[in-house]
Amino acid sequence: MNNGDMSLLQVAVSLEEEIVSIRRHLHQYPELGFQEFITSAYVADYLEQLGLHVQRGIAGTGVVALLETGRPGPCIAVRADMDALPLQEQTGLPYASRHDGVMHACGHDGHMAMALGAARMLTGLERELAGTVKFIFQPAEEMLGGARHMIDAGVLESPRVDGIIGLHLWPDLPTGRFGVKAGTVMASMDHVDITIHGQSGHGAAPHQGVDAIIAAAHVLSVLQALVSRESDPADAVVLSMGSIHGGSLPNIIADRVEIRGTVRAVNTATRERMRTRVAELAGAVAAGLNARADVRYECGYPPTVNDARWILRAEEAVRELYGEEAVHHLAHSQMTSEDMAYYMEHVPGAFLLIGAGGEGRGRFPLHHPELAVDERALLYGAAYLAQFVRSYLRRTVGA
Ligand code: NI
């Protein structure tokens, strides 16, 4: 294919049907993290057919493909995630999930389709590029941090990646717009488990026991003060306790309560402070009531931080293709998290949200069993990825 005389957008339009059909195919066979066997085989086969140099089985099911121009230049990585969620799809669409209890409800099917579409577009443009494009298809973005495993497996080396780009489909934004944010675009995600230990006794004689439920109630309410009283109101932080279990009968003093939650922060310093203070405060409040709090804090994804120069390049690529109005400056960081953050701890990069909130089901949020992203977004995203790469690797004529 020779794309030299067509704009990338025209090429993308000509490939739209294919990109949508890739997405629909992948959507029907969703797989959970580190089990993306069918998915990664499909992705790897497609990239091989394009003539790329493909490595399979990285960090389990990961795939890396190199598009080598044969001319010296930088190496840019395009990242997509492959895993689905443990959800029963309820869209009723003809291409709905055929795997019971598993669904692409976070748009990762679309992320793969866009990256494969971009790979196809770029293979037609090799002659005007210098350097290397590295396509990274990673397993297990949801909770399991597949990105970290890919990095440990060396995907940012040989050739060394100079920068990385990626997208997340975003139903909250209208199709055709790109959510752009310099600095932190998504928050960190840590997990906290608190076990309150008291002492059992008869409900009629509370003074003879230590009530773990009363201690847990105080711990729960006072922890919110870390957000409302100790944090700068302009510095976003969330502490949500989503699970509490304890006690057995109404007339017995509970000796043990387990509380589990998630902590999100935009700033690394705030993240660290929360970690220290949750343990301190839970411990002190429980101790004040003669109970004991064991706090287990597990650090998850770091904040996803866009590089200042790379985010400008991203904006520029969006503008070149779709005009100024397609650039949507996000007013604040999202409190959701992304393991894209791990790559961007090592190399600069740009992670954008791509509008996919068309009519109808686009209004359902991510992780919803009725989510059906607006497929028109795929063409926009594929062309954007290709455009970014093309601008970055474009060689000076005659050089
Ligand atoms: Ni996702």
C-alpha cells in the first residue's frame, strides 16, 4: 500500500471497516489478565501479516512487534492493553462476548484495534520515516500491573524506547474529541486492609470485652479526616472503603472486623502521606478504644504522568488531523488509574483519553455490563496514533 498521496485521515477512513471488525472480533473472545491466549495470538498473527518482526509470549501473553524503517532514528512505542473484565455482558449486541462472565468492558478491545490499525497505516509510510516503531500489546492492565511485568521482561530496551504513547477510550467525552492533560492525568491506586482486633464478650456486658465494631466505626469515620482536614482541598485524594465485615450475632461483642478500601492520589507526596497517616490514625484510634488495628498497605499503580513535551506533540497530532476543537483540555486529573504509569516512570510519554461517548450506549460508564463504546472513535484513535508516530519519525527530505 502506498499512502504517500493520501492524508492519514483518508487512509484511516478507508480502513475503518477493518478496524471495527478487528474490534468486534476481539470483543467476542474476551480473556482475563495473563490469560489472553486467543487474543494475543490474533494480535501477533495480524502484525506478522503486516511484515513486522513479532515476539510472542512476553511476560506470559504479551506481544511486541517492531516496525523497522532501516534508517537510524529514535524508537517510539505504541502501547495497547489486551485484558477484559470478569463481568457478564448485557448489551445484547450481535457481537457480544461469547465467553461467559468475561467482557471487554474497559475498551481494551478498541485499544488493540486502534493500535493494529495504526500499525497497518504506518507500514505504508515506512519510506518517509527514520527509526523504529515498537508496538507493545501487554497483558493484565486491570489490577494486575501487566505493564510492570513487560518492563521487567525488557520491552523498553533493545532497541531502547525514547518515548511511549497510548490512549484510553472514554465514554464521558464526545466522539471526535481527545482529553489532554499535562502532568498527572490519572491517579495512583493503593489498597488498604485494616483488621481491628477486639475481645469477644456478651452483648449485655460490653465492659468485659473490647468491641471491634465500635472501634471500626470510629476508625472509618476518622480516616475521612485525612482527606477533608489534612489534605489541601486543591490536591485531589480519595479514600473509599468498599468492604467491611465483622461480628456474627446481634448479642455478641465482635472481636474482629475487617475493612478494605482503595486510596487514590494525584501527588506522590500526598500518596506517601496517606500511606503513613492511615496506619498511624487507625492504630491510634483503635488503641484509644483498647482495640488493635493491623494495617496492611499495598502500593498499586503510581500516578500516570504525562511528559510536558510529549503532551504538546500529542496535542499537535490531534490538531493536525482534526483541528483545534478536537483538543479537550481536561480540567483535572482522573481519579481512576492506569498501569501505563509504569512505562512513563521510565520514559517520557503521552496518554490521552479518546472520546467514545456517542449516542446510545456510549453513555454507560467503563466497567458497565451494558457499555458499548462508539466505534467511530476507533478510526479517530488509529489515525491519531499513526499521525503522532509519523510526525516523530519523519525524516527530513534528502537526509
Ligand atoms: Ni482500561
